[in-house]
Amino acid sequence: MKISQLGGEAALINLIRDKFGAVTNADLALAIGDDAALVRCGESYMIVTTDLLVEKTHFRMDINDAYLLGWKAVAVNISDVAAMGGTPTYSFVSIGLPDIEVSLVEKIYEGMYDVSNAFGSVIAGGDTVASECGIVINVTQLGTVEMDRAARRSGAKAGDAIIVTNTLGDSLAGLQLLLKFGMDEARRAGGSLVEKHLKPEPRVWEARAAVETGKVHSMMDLSDGLSADLAKLCEASGVGAKVFADKLPISEELHIASARMDADPVSLVAGGGEDYELLLTSAKKDAEKVINAIKSTGSNASVIGEIVDEKSVVLVSSDGVEQQMPDGWKHF
């Protein structure tokens, strides 16, 4: 049986967790199945996460930039730390490289250094190897979070408001512009969308502000798209969700790009990946408090739906018609 026949990434992760995953114990508070693992260290948790970027699978150098590649490689890991409500501390970078110009390698590491520095993290080690299949970057990111502030995917409750930060779908629109027009024309057609795809901003301060209210029930970052990631949160919490199409936060730039590419903006928002915004839930009565806390950091946040008992994730149109959410990113 191939991975795609098994059910894709989620099914593979479940198989690995069930057969080979560590059982939580006195020190390991959270293992496989969330944005990161949580390890008890004194009065707080150490957050541990890792992510892999493979050339021609996750990025193409003809529509990318070495500095931005380095930035993104670390940023997506810092985003996982944010998803747990924590602050990043140290990263360990393993990189596989063809025999490319040293200046390109320096640019990659400049991007890593700058995003680490921007969020208080440090590159503390790693490994370098030769690669015959393009550039491969694996980052293991550490962070820390207070025990009473650690966020998980598994805490959503029926009746909760579903909240997201800022606008969604911009990254996918940026990628589609890059694939359709190339770097220069894509930047002219939708510079902010291209920037969102190539240089994501981890929502560390927004997540910290949210968990410090004490009102967040569940949280994760949006890496595989609203549809796929909300389904993961619901599965972990044993609930379902309704998302209201007319509540989805869509940027004006996305509307313009959608018209140019003859694409449906709602589908880009629901099915698009790599936004690296936050997806969180709280009791409806506390949603405004959580949103205001996030807004105090300079970002926006909005309620897009509600958690329900029925274990399905549906999109509700403006006229009340329910349908399954569009597919998100699939790894296999």
C-alpha cells in the first residue's frame, strides 16, 4: 500500500504515532500529533518542533531568492512555536547542498539569521552535507512556554468561536502568481501576495497576547490551509466546525489577483496553504477579549465560524447552504 492509498500525511502520522511514538510520561507532556512536542523543564515546557523543505517539492529557485528561502525555512518552525503559545529560543539547521556558489549559502543563512534575530531566537548548531537532489533544509526549533499558557489543538469545545488572524489565502495567491508570471511580473501583479508566500511572518507576539488572556481553548498555525488545518484541530478535539463564507477575511489584493487569474477567492482562502496565520478557539463570550489582545500587537483578528458537536467541517454560504470545505494542501 502506498502512502496516498493509506490516506496521505495525516494517516501516515497516525500510523507512526500509534506504532512507534513515545508515550507521554513525567517529562514528555505532549508528543506526536500537534504543532510541536512539549517537554517539562522545571516550571515551564520546552517546545520542540522540526520541519523539512525540499527543492522542487516545497520551493523552486527560479521563482525564489536565497535570502527568502533561508528566512522561510526558520520562520515556518518559529510559527509552530507560536502555535503552542511560546517564544522561540534556539534553532538547529541541517542543510543538504549541491556544489553551489558560497555566496548563495551565505544568503540562505542571512535569511535564517535575520528571522531568528527578529523573534529572539539563535542558530545554535546543525549539520551540512552534500546533496545530489537539490537544496534540502531541515530546521529543529526550540522554544519555551509557561505550563499554564501552553496551547494545544485538542481543547476546542462545542459552542466555541473560531478565530483567525489577519487575512487568509494570500500565500496561495502569491504562489499562483509566481507560477503563472514569474518573479518580476508576479511582484508587479501582487507584490504583497508574493511577499506573504516567500517571507511569512510568524505570529509569535499575537499568540503570546492571546494565551495571556487565559481564554484560548485551542490553537494551531495555518500551514496546510484553513480547510485541512481546521479539520486537524477538530479531529484532535473530537468536534466539528461551521465556517461562514461571508466572514472569511479576504484582502483587497487577493480579490484583484483572483479576478486576474479567474480564481474563486473563497476557494483560495479555504484551500490555500502556507498562510502561517493563527487558528484558535475560545468561548464566544471571550472572543472579543482574545481579539482585542491580538489587535494590541498590530495584527487583526476576526471570528469566522463556530465549533459544533457534529464531527464534520462545513462551509456555510451567505444564503445558508452548507457544503464540505474545499481541500487544503496534500503532501501525498
